[in-house]
Amino acid sequence: MEALIWETADELDQKLASRLRNIRKRRAISQQRLADMSGVSYGSIKRFEATGQISLLSLTKIAMALDLAEELRGLFTRVPYKNIEEVIRESR
């Protein structure tokens, strides 16, 4: 049985944007300063924080500028197997 999804992709993106905005504010970094630090345009950062929309490359640059690259490196590294068939397919 598949797990129920309780949020849309847009909602998940917005939650991620909100988490990064909170980290940026906690570190007292303005959107413009983050743009300068990351090489991502001010407009892209502003849009990301408002809508959750951003390219993967820009998200990676922002994470690196906020010293969060390790969080991205660990993404999808501890995914549990859903069933025994996945274990068998991976070992082939």
C-alpha cells in the first residue's frame, strides 16, 4: 500500500522556501546580501521566498552560500526500501 500524500508539490516547495527564509533571517542576511553571496539574482531569491519556485542550480547555490551544502548532500541517502523487490533489484 502506498503512503498517502498530505501536501502538494507546491506546498512542499513553499515549506522549503520558508525554512530557508527563516535560516537567512536568523543569520541576519538580507535577500540582497544572499544574492551577492550566492550569485543568484535578487529577483530569484525574492520569488523563491514568496512562491517556492526556483531552479535546482539556484537552490544549490543558496544552500552553499548559507553553509547548508551538507544538507543537500544527504538528500535521498537514507531512503528505506519499500519492499523486498527493491532490495533484489538493487543487488542485480
